[in-house]
Amino acid sequence: MDFDTPINRIGTHCVKWDMMEKLYGVPADGGLAMWVADMDFRPPASVQNAVQAMADHGIYGYFGDDTAYLDSIRWWMKTRHGWTVEAAEIFTTHGLVNGTGLCLAAFTQPGDGVVLTTPVYHAFARTIKAAGREVRECPLALTDGRYEMDFDAWDRLMTGTERMFILCSPHNPGGRVWTPDELRGVAEFCQRHDLILVSDEIHHDLVFPGQKHTPMPLAAPGITDRLVMMTATTKTFNIAGSHTGNVIIAAPALRAKVAAQIGALGISGNSFGMMMTPAAYSPEGAAWVDALMAYLDGNRSLFDAGMAAIPGLRSMPLEATYLSWLDCSGTGMEPAEFIARVEKEARIATNHGASFGTGGAHFLRFNIATTRANVAAAVERMQAAFRDLQ
Ligand SMILES: Cc1ncc(COP(=O)(O)O)c(C=O)c1O
């Protein structure tokens, strides 16, 4: 498990490195790609071997027998998360943005409101708007530099047209691991306002030592009649290009609606993703994730210390995810100015905070799932770009 040896991704048609000049004006040659959420690491050898075996066989036909796939998901959820899942509850989608779209189609109508706790993963709002539904932003409270739920304020924002709540747990950006009490608060909020709760737990394995993620059905067992869970191997094992995710639903009535949409759209499994999943959800995969989190912990410490040394900048202490959320408000600069310094002077591509919704504009999101050397280089470049503040 070597996370230090650099792997050149330039020229592989990847979005992170090969699109950053077009999107951010940061040339791949000499620039640092610290934006979209994939990692610069190879997955565990078990996953590599599964893909290699497919390539050696050389037949890439339709996927059929999902027994090993479903068993591995059930094993992972039980052993890593203490959560019992039945095979019949699992739907396979082409990723979780696809899963979000399916849920919107299954449980809402055009014009319905969908609650997001902002700032939050930008594709949620994009998908909601593209589907002709309305985003109902419920801003997170920023208390002592970390995000908290604000149910009283959110109650007042409800108009009666909302049908669904999309929770990001753990939260992207900011990296909060929601406590069981906070999760129960979300469940009660959804009951109070009669909302379907979609809990996107794609980051649930990327939790730092000392933190514990609680799956929503364990925190609030009484919510399962209105709960949709979303999980995937892709973020954990850096195999997002396989476009495979799971929508897991215990309630038969909700299941029937999702099954109807899957039938209507003709969605069936991607054989690469279906073969990679049992290889990832394995004892070897588990050991790899533990090593990954130890490595990312070192990156997190290095990045946080480097940013704390620049007056006016502060990265939010991550409890989970490899997506550092940098508060630039202390610089007194407008976003255009700090973005120009980061992109033009430091030559780093990051996600702009405004795209995450209300509360995000004075932040930048840095992906620190890269080599330690790249994180060190980013820190040096940031310190140089903001030298006048020191
Ligand atoms: C909360 C969340 N959900 C979903 C996704 C993307 O999921 P997929 O690649 O399976 O569509 C991301 C990617 O960063 C994410 O952060």
C-alpha cells in the first residue's frame, strides 16, 4: 500500500487533471489538481486483479449473477458499519448522482421542493433543478468553525411544498460526521414535514481515526418507512469511473416506486463495477481503507497546519472525507481575488465554494487525496501566494 509514489494521470482523459486548464485556467504542466473528488491512488490489489482477470478473459458481455456482489455489500455493511441489509433491499444504479435522479423521479413531482442543507455537494442542486424540482436551501449553522444543524430555523423555511430531504452523511464539504442525536433530529424533521429522507452515505468509510459514522437506520430505526439509503464502493476505493452505486430501501412501498423507475429507464449493472465491488468489499479492501485513512490523516495535519500559518485562512477540522474546506473570509478579500491568487499564483485548481450553495462563497474546497509531496507543494504555494498577509 504505497500512497507516496506519484502516478502521472495527465493524458489519461481523466477529468481532474486533463480538464483543469479548460475549467480553471490552471495548466496541468506545473499545476496541481485539487478539485473533483477522486484520489490520485490506485485501488487495492484485489480490485486491480479483478479488472485484470476480466481483461485477460477478454469478453465484456452483460452482467448477470449478482450473488457475490450482493453478498459482499451485505458483508461490508455488517462488518464495517454494524448495519444489517437484506439482498432484496439493494438496487444497483449508475452511481449516486444517478441514484439521486431516480429518487427525484420516484418520489417527487415537477415543482416540488427538495431540502438541502447548504453548503452541500453541488450535484444535488444541479440534479434537482434539471428535474424541474425546487431546491429548498436550509443553511447549516457555522458555530466555532464547524457546521451544525439548525432545525428551528429550518422549520420556519418550510412552505408545505417540500417532499424530500437529501442528507449528506458524512457531510461534503466540511467533513462533519453527524452524531446519532443530529441524525435523529433530521429523522424527526422529516417526520414533522412529511418528507422522504434520502441519506447519501457515500463518504461513510472515509472517517478519520477517533470518529464513528452512524448509518441513519441505526440512529433512527423509526424512520425506515420513509428512508432511502445510498452507498457506493466508488469514493472509498477510488473507482468512480465504474459508475456503480447502491440505493438501499427497506420499505416495500418505496421499493416498488424505485423499481418502476429503474424498469422505465432500463438501468442494469455495469459489469466492471459489479466485478470490482466484491474485490473491494473484502478483508484486503478493509485493510487498504485503514491504511488509506492513516495516510490521509497525515495529509490533513500537514494541510491544516500550513493553512493555519497564513493569517486569514483556516481549514475546517475534517472528521471525514478528504475534501478540506478552506475558509478564506478572514483575508477580507472578495472571492474573485482569493480565487485568482490560488489559480494564477499558486496554480492550484480547487472547487469554488459558491457552487455548494448558500454559505459557501468565501470557501474553497481542496482535495487532499494525493501524494504527501503534492500536499506539501500546495502548502508552499499557498504560503507564497498569500505572503503579503504574513
Ligand atoms: C455526497 C456525494 N454524493 C455523490 C457523489 C458522486 O457519486 P457518483 O460518482 O456515484 O455519481 C459525490 C462525489 O463527490 C458526493 O460527494
